[in-house]
Amino acid sequence: MTSSSPPAHAHAGPPDTKLDRHVLMVAGVVVLGAIMSILDVTVVAVAQNTFQQEFGTDAAGAAWTATGYTLALAAVIPLSSWAASRFGTKKVYLTSLVLFTIGSILCALAWNIGSLVAFRVIQGLGGGLLMPIGMMILTKAAGPERVGSVMAVLGIPMLLGPIGGPILGGLLIEKLSWHWVFLINVPIGIVAFIYSWIVLRKDEETSRPRIDLVGLLLLSPGLALFLFGISSSAEHRTFLTGSVLIPAIIGAILIATFIWHAFHADKPLLDLRLFKNRTLTIAVITMTLFMIAFFGASLLYPQYFIGVRGETTLTAGLLLAPQGLGAMLTMPIAGRMTDKIGPGKFVLGGIVLILLGMGVFLFLGAETSYWLLGGALFVQGLGMGMTMMPIMSSALATLNNAQVPDGSTMVNVVQQAASSIGTAVISVVLASGLAGSMQAGVAITSNTNPDALPLELREAPIPASFFDSAADIFGSTFMVSVILIALTLIPAFFLPRKKIASPLVEEDMERSAPVIMH
């Protein structure tokens, strides 16, 4: 009797989803970069009033420290895929760390608001590449069969950033000075650079592609203009003004033109043909709705605690801690199980938990129990741990190594756009509600930034009823996020509810020669 040896994958059994030592070390590299990039956004948000006082500027001037950073992110993220292919992920990641760290040092040395905004742009050019390149490195190191587990690791700083940022920012500003909002990045950046230099392996080869100049000239300014217009709505408290509509519409036209170009060019800046992948398309739609709702709601929690309840920034951050604790409990479990049984069941369950937790905030009052709100935030955190990263991993798990750079870049473009839209929509809805009640507007503004009030109102007495009115408006605004989260159930219903087949295994099966039995 004769036989032949079967191919290796015929008896390999199910792929191992356990993370080995090297993958965990690579995850540590990426998490350090993510912590720097994400914390910086929330910490700077806490320092807005301080910038106004230190540099003698108004709220709009100080806001450019955040806007400039966001626009730099938007301009550089589309370059991620090309840069990774041209220079290799390790070189690009190390360069990003250096640029971000140098930008942080320069920000701490700023002498006026103009110089601070300029240095924030430099910082953003580095920060914009940290997340997409980090996701590429992590996805390739782990392989498609373990992408859920590694995305769960990366998700921890993404969820804890909005919570830890206000706490850290409050401590640094109160105990030290505003300079440390930026200087805190320097030791982290140095450690991250050395660690990355040691741990990351050199890319085996780079394809040296030519850059799609037409695509770059369409997508980068298009994304930056669109986000600038959308972000400006928070300052103007409406979308219906030329300052918002003109840049947003021009940006949208440029993005739409890029989409047409990407489907017709031989080697576009981003290969949008990946959207022919059904799982990727569903995951991106789900992620867009979820991010708009999540980042919009994230804006409301600290504003309620500070503006209505009169808490400090530090206390507001601590009151949000239950959300992070809940996410930390479910995120590792959801990541591992997503690799084994697919994301569908976890995402649907997570969205239901978020709806239950967020539903409590629809009935906010000026004296609602912190125990009740803390419990609701904890339930939301449980849901977020089951939702955010499984959605992202379901998008990336369907891609082979050659497609990962484009996929990772697209995920980050969508994430940045969705977070800006969510923040803008909620800001405008909240501002419109407060504008409809001058009493509530006085209550909120005087607790957050008295200097923003008209002179005749700065000394106005604030009756308790004003805070009740403001709390009602916050509750009404939360309804927008609840509706958006509920809508997320529709695309989430179509996410895979079984293990996603590895594209690498499928490619291997296609390439392997047939075995002849004898």
C-alpha cells in the first residue's frame, strides 16, 4: 500500500490564536505609540482655558491648538500605506516617534499661541502615522487568525485615553505647569523609540512604489478641508454658515473625486477596490456609525460633570473611570473569542449593553446619583469592550499581507472622520439646546469658562433651576447618541457570526500543487 504525505495545512488543525512572546512585545511597541497619540488629544483639550490665560488669546485662538493637530493628522494619514510600502513600516514608525517627540518638545517651548499651533502641526504629522502604521505592524505580526486578540490589546489605550487624559491633564496643570502637558511625551517617546528599534523586525522587502500624486492632491487636502469645516461648527454652534459649509463642501467634492480616481487608476494612493470585500464594507459601515456615536457621547460626559455638577476636571476624569474598567474586563475576552467564533455575536451584545448604559443618561438631572451614573458607565464600558475592536478586527482579518497597509489606512481615515463628525454633531446639538435657554447657557458656561460669557452676565447669580434646565438639555442631547448607537445594530447584524477564514490560508490552498495518491 502506498501513500503520499499530505500538505502541511491538511493536518495542521485549527490555527493557534494564542499570542506568542514576539507578538506581545510588538503589541507593547504599538500601545506605547498609541498612548502618546491618543492621550495627547484629550490632555490638550483639558488645557484650553490655561492656553487662553497664558497666551492672552480667546477660545477660538486656543482651539487652534486642537484643530491644527487634527488637520495635520488628516493630511498625513492617507500617506500611510504608500510610506509603509516605500520605506518599510519600521523606518516610518521610528520616524513618526521622532517627529512626535520633537514636536512635543517644541510645543513646551512655545512663546505665543501662533508658535504653539505651528508646533502642534509638527506633532500631528508624527502622530498621524503612529496609529495606522502601528496597526499594520501589529496585524502582520499576529496574522489574520489572531487579529482580534491583538486589536483588543490596541483597544485599551483607545478607550482609556478619553478617561485618562482629563485625569493626567488636570494633575499636570494643577501640580506642575502647562508645559508638562507636552513634556510628558518626551520620556515616553524616548522609551518607545529604543524599544521599537530593538523589537521591530526590519521589513523583508519594500516594493518602492511611485506615489499617486493626483490621489494625494485630492485626498489629503480634501480630508483636511472637510474635517476643518465640520470642526468649525462647534465654534459657530451651527452647520449653516459659510465658515462651515464652504470648506466642508469643497473637501467633500475633493474626496468624492478621489473615490472616482481610485477606481480608475492603476495604482491609486488607496486601493478602494478592497470594498468589494463584503465583510470589510459591512465592518466599515458599522464602525462609522459606532465612532460617530461613541466620540459624540464622550464629549458630553465630562461637560455634564464639570458644567452642571461643578466638578473639577480631575474629578470628572475619575467619575468616568468605571467605563474604562468595564472595557478592560470584556475587551481581552472579546478579542480572543472573535478570532474563534467571529465578531457578529459579540458586537450585537455589546451594542445592546451600550444602549442600556447610555439610556440612563437620557433622564439626567442636576442631582442624579453618581452611583447610578457610575453603574451605567460601567455597563457601557462592558459593551464598548465587546464592540469597538471586534468591528475593527473583522475589517482587517479578511485582508492578506499585501492588502493590510491600504486596509489599515482606510480604517484610520474613517475613524478620524467619524470622530470629528460625532464631536461636531453633538457640539452643535448641545449648543443649540443651550442657546434656546439663556438660563441654562449661563449655568453651563459660567462653570466651564467664565471668560467666555458676555461681560454683563459674568457676575449673574445662578439659581438651582438653571442647572436643572441644563441637565435636561444634556439628556436630550444624549438621545442623538442613543439613536446612532441603535442604528449601528443594522449593519452589525450582517457581521460574520462564525470564524473569519484566513486569506493567507486560502491563498496557500490556491497555490499548493495537487497531491497525487499512489
